[in-house]
Amino acid sequence: MVNLTVFNVIKFLSMLSILAITWRFWGSGLTATILLILPYLVVYLLANKNTYSTSLKTICRALAGFFVSILALGLLFGISPDPQAGIGVVFGVCLQYGVIFISEAIIGMAMYEKSR
């Protein structure tokens, strides 16, 4: 029986994105590949039962996970092999880091207000 909870779907999408990005950009070098797959690793590590305990955490982290996975499709199929493609790749990765940071900041501010 498959347990399709939100964090299991996010884990699956992030693992699929890690494999696809690694397959596509492996020729760019080890450092570039690590920088490209790091947002998916962060999303994968945040996708567990304890971090999805409240509805606010679930909504914010699920939206961030889905958005990062959609940006992975943009990195895989939207980048053409020309010299300016590096700018698009870096912009896409920065967007992914921004989405993760903003969702965690929203969660942090909400949890800080509750703890006061």
C-alpha cells in the first residue's frame, strides 16, 4: 500500500529532480552539479513528518517543493546550449533558493509570534 502524504510526494519530486538535474548537467563539473542539486536536497531533507506538523508548515513547504520542482523542468527543458544559457541556469537556481528561503522565513515568523 502506498502512503501518499504531502511530504512523500515532495520527497518523490525532489528525488526525481535530483536524478534528472544530475543526468542533464553532469558534464558541467562536480562543483556546478552540487550547486544545481543543492535546492532539491534541502527540499528532500525538509520533507518529513515532523516538519509538516501544522497546516501552515504543510502549505508553505508543499508550495515551495512544488515550485522548486516546476523550476527543475525549466532548467531541464528551457535551457538551450548557447553561451548565455549559464545566466538562465544561475537565475533559475537563485529563484529556487529564494523560494525555499521565503517559505522558511514565513514559517519562522509565524512560529516566532506563536512562541511569544
